[in-house]
Amino acid sequence: MFTRIVKMEFEKENIPAFLANFETVKEKIRNFPGCTFLELYKDKNDETIFFTYSRWNEEADLENYRTSELFKNVWSVTKPMFKSKAEAWSVDTLHSLK
């Protein structure tokens, strides 16, 4: 299992549309085969910066999502709203304290 973190910076006027679209697709993303967790975060100091935090069973699961019609549809709506290019990281958990 690994975590995918995506940082997105939006034009301020596009934030309501992004949030509305996320509301309609979040369950589809979370229920995509191999996705075990999905959260959306907003930066505390910059209201235009958001992060998605998702957990995937295998790298192949994320790749299947990234080549799916669902991702193509989500990204075609989301990408034009960006203020700057999105950044993404795939990370392994070394320690987790609950």
C-alpha cells in the first residue's frame, strides 16, 4: 500500500466549481478498484491551495485509475481551473501512530 499526495493551486474564482465537481466524483474515485482511502485538504494559509490524499493497494491500481475514463473526465474538468501546474508525490508509510 502507498499514498498519493497531489497539490493543486486554483484560480480563486474556480474554487466553488472545483469543490462542486469534487463532491460529484469523490465516491467514484474512492470506490475505484485499489483505492482504499481518499481525503481532500485545504491549506490553512492559502485558500487557493488544495491537496488530495489517497491510498492505493498497488502502483498498478493508481496507473489503472490514471488511464481510466473516470480520471480523464475528472482531470479534463479540474485541470483548466489551475493557477499553477499540479504537483504529485507517491510515498510509502514508514511509521504510523494512531
